[in-house]
Amino acid sequence: MKYGNCECGGKIIETIITYSRFHNGKFVIFENVPVGKCLECGEKVFKGKVLEKIEQLSKKTDKLKKVQVPVAVYE
């Protein structure tokens, strides 16, 4: 997949990341997500198809693997 160049002028290459977000109050982690990443500034660029797939998976949280995650409160 081609991403072109970043606004900073750096080259964007495809890499695989772990991406997390909240959806309807639930924290969801997505593994093996393809994303463009700028070699200069680190900006991430998601393709539309990837975002659509993440949205579809977010709606199926009842079918996803559940794990326990320790949470620390910063005081």
C-alpha cells in the first residue's frame, strides 16, 4: 500500500502496530493493524479500509477474546 509523503516531508512506510481505543465505554485492543508511519515525525496514517475493519470489529466486542489488564490510577 502506498501512503505518499507526510506533511512534514518525511517518507511514510507501512508497518504493523497494536492499536487501542474505547468503543461504547469498552477498551478494545487491535493487534496486527497495518498503518503508514512517517520515518521523520512518527505520524500514523490509517487507510480507509483499515478504519472500516476496526469499526466492524469494535461492534463485535462480545465475540472478542477477553483479557484482564491491570490499571494504575495516577494521583
